[in-house]
Amino acid sequence: MIKKLEITGVHFELDADLKKYVKSKIGKLDKYIPRNSRESAHAEVFLKEAKEKSNKKRTCEVVLYLPNEKITAKETTINMYAAIDIVEAKL
């Protein structure tokens, strides 16, 4: 499990279920990180919702910081949970 995981909601309030879902999906990505890099790895998750109510787009962006590199993945869909799943698959 990635120990340092920052979850930020932009233009909407995060609920406990969504935070738990992000931690379960993105937090488990540490199994793909080399053992010596796991301690210093951390992730920032930005969950964004469109400002306009007519626009139903939701975006999940994850920035994964490793000792010598930074990996970014971003996806926009209608459903926030689907966006999280797609970003997890990309990473």
C-alpha cells in the first residue's frame, strides 16, 4: 500500500466512499514499484468535476512520484469511479 496518498477534490466535496475506493485502487499500485523505491514513493490524486451543471464530465488525475521520475495519468468520463478504474489500468 502506498503510504503517502493525497486525495483532492476540485469543484465538489469528497465523500468517505470515494476516498476509500481511491485508496483501495491507487494504493495497491506499490506492488509494481521496486522494493527499494516503495518507501519514498507517494501519489497525488486530483478528482475534478466540471463547473457547469450541464457538463457531466468528471476527471481523475494521478501523479505518482518515484525517486527518479514522475508518472502522470489522466482520464475524463461521465462516472468518477470509471475514471479511477481507467487511470489505475493506465498506471
